Amino acid sequence: MSRFKLASVFATSLCVLTTSCSTNSSRNPSSEDLSLSQIIQEIQAVSDKRNMTPESCVQSYDNLYQKLFNLAGDSTYYELNDIDKIDFDIQASFMARIALKETFKTFTPEDVCVKSASDVFRGLRYVEDYLIEIRMGKSHDAPAEYVNMAGVFPYLLVNPKYKDDFKSYEDLKSGDVVLSRGNAFSSAAIARIGRNDYQFSHLSFIYKDEEIKETFATQALIEVGSIVSPIMDVIKGGNSRSVIFRYKDPQISHSASQFMYERVLKEQLTKKNIEYDFSMNFKDDNKLFCSEIVSRGFKTVLPDEDYYPMFKSKFSKGLIPFLNTIGVPANTSNIDTLEVFAPGDIQFDPRFEIVAEWRNPKKMEDARLKDFILTKMFERMDNEGYKFDPSFKMDAASKALWLLRRTPIVKKFLDDKVPLSMNAGQLEMFMALDKVGDAIYKELEKSSLEYARPMTPKEIYIGLDDFFKEDFELYKRYKKGQDVAKPVFHQLFHP
């Protein structure tokens, strides 16, 4: 689709929300600088420019992302009692994202504007997160518990194209791809590890067995490797968000999913699961990363096409030590060309459409804090040479776990907790990541008590920067032998 056609896509997408588009401007916060409708109109205008240079494209989308960053969590929304208005803005943002996704049909993998456009997409989602939290907080009939990929608007948003076909996870089709986010710091690390910040950490490939009328998810998990699970295992997994994507050709996606289902199940039945691929190498399928299950399935069915998805992730040089420890073979020679299929990359492949998006409003703030903590940690790795420096206790514990995992009497108790394919260095790294992340999280939680609402992204980033600076000063004094309290986390993570 050419960019000049995108204006009509945006207009059509937004107009389906109401009987008249003319109500749009009157249904937004009073602040002109923080008007969601104005930002959406600007996104439309940028996406519609046919002769935009790569530089101007980047600048335009970056400016829009900054506006969304400022808008997310804006206090104007917390003062609103008009639920209809909040609902309108949630749906308007979702429709704007569906339309913005069409823009990626005009990009190539080498296009420098891809990252900036994906940032705007992510910014819109964060605005929706806050609005949904506010909306459900004002609701008198909010559910006590939220069921993954089920429920109603606004925490389940369905693409109007699929409004008659998708009501819940029971309507998943064979070949659907489910993008989700777990709750651990390792999940936040996977979501933030590439140059593009994402909000997702896992992919599952859906397969429906028509003979027995059962739905399964084929997936790769750090703890157990590649497995086939009944769909209810995924539903009960406690994810904070999930998005369902559907490939343009249902027969191809079904065949791709069936191939991976049969291959993974065959090994699983022998109790020798395909090992988890910590290298994230989607071109070698001896081991499998969660995203590889999708890319390998499509590569098998479409051998003459490039590996999916169209836009893949790359890493920053400052992360090489961390990447090497967890198993990614990055170095100064290949870092600029090394590509991986990060789970969030699936969002922008134009061959996959968004069917529906689900959130657990109770977990949005937790996921957001962990996202931003990892962003700041990776930022310091990249710009200031920060590295993990695990303690002696962690070193001893990781080596002990590694040995116990290989001891027949004990290993059966650790099968689902400590993967056999994870070495002692990887165990130590994930221990340190959890320890540092949890320490920062607790400090950020203390800061959040000063507010009568969830902290905005700007407030979170300022709070994190201030805390990093204070703890580093304490760390320097502690290292000099001064009589001060121990730093909260810099002993384990420092320049």
C-alpha cells in the first residue's frame, strides 16, 4: 500500500468509532499540547507523505513519540469522570495503531524510519495502558480476575475486521501467532534487549487438531525447551498482555504450525525436548528459541522466502558482554549485522494482521516498571560500560544448581526450574538480573507512594535516573571504605 492511500485508512479506521468524525476534537483532554486526537491526526499526516526523506521521517515520528510519551499517564485523564470519553480515546488509539501498521508495507528492512515508526506504535499502546487502567478503576463491574485473551472492551480490543470471528481464545485458528508478555525480569530483558524497545517477551504458535477438536500452543520455554501445550496451559500462565496475529494466507500458516507441532511433539514424547536456543540463531534449528518456532515453520513451508519476520532486531555494542554471557555470539565484528527474531518483531510484519489485543489491567503498572527498569539498565550498559558483577554467593549457588541439575536423585525436582541446557554462567547472570531488578523495583515502588495515581513514563525515568545516581555515589564511597550504608544494587551492577 502506498503512503498516499494511508490517509483514507486512518480516516476510515477512526470514523468507525462514531457515527460522525466531527465529534473527535471535542472528546479529548483540554490541554491542546496533549490532545490524543491531534497526535493521531499528525501520525496520519506523517504516514501520508509520499516524498519524505528518511531523515525527516525519523524526525517526524520521533517528535510524535515524544508527544505520546508526555501524554501517557497525563493527570487530565485521571480527573475525568466521562467513561464514554475514555472509551472513545482507547478505541481511537487502537484503531490508529492498526492503521499505522499499514505504513510498514512501505518500508524495507534497511529503512531507518522503521524504529521511529515502531516507537510511535509503542507509545500509543502505553497511552492505551494508562487509559484502560483508569477506565477499569472507574468501572463498577470490573472482574475480580482477568482471563487471558477473553473478556470485553476495553481490556480486550478486537480489530473490527474480526469482530464477528473473534470473541475469546476459543476462536483462535490454526496458524495464529500469539505474542505475549510474562512477569519476570528475564521477560522484561527479552522485551528490551534489542535496539527497539518492545513490550513483549514470548511467541506461541497455535495449532488446531480438527480430528480431536483440541487447540494447542507450540512454544519454547527457558525452563523446559520446546513443548506442545494445551491452550488452557497458556491461558492460565498469568501473562500481563497478549496479542493475536493472523497470517494473510490461512492454509500456509496452518501448514507451518502443523509442521512445528508435529516436530516438537515427536521429541517431547521421547522426553527429550528440543533444547532452548540461548543464541537466538533463527537460521539453525537444532535448538529453538520461542520466535524460531514461528520462523522455522514458515521457512519449511516457504523455503524460497527469507526467514520471517520482515523486520528483525539488532543489538547495541555496549550489550556484548551481557549477550555473550546469556549465549548470544555477538562480538565487535558482527554486532552491526547480527540479526535476531525478537518476539516483538512480529508486530510490524505486514503479512500478519492484528486480530485482537488483551491486557490484564492489574498487571500493567508492574510490567511498565519492569520495562523501564530494563531500559535504563541496558542504556547504562550501552553508554557507561555497566556490567553485572555477581557476588561470591551467586557464583557458588549457580555452580551448585548446575551440578544438582545433573544429579539423578535431585534433578527430577529441578526439571521445571533449572534447564539442563543452561550453564552456570547463564544461571548466575539471571540470578544477578533478578536481584538487581528487584532491588531497583522496590525503590521505584517507594517513589510511587508519593503519587495518588500510577507514575507517568517521565516520572518513572526521572525517578530511575535519580536513584541510579544516588546509589552510584553511595557505591563509590562504600568502595573507599567510608562508613556508609551498602549501596542498594551497584555492588552487583556497575561500570
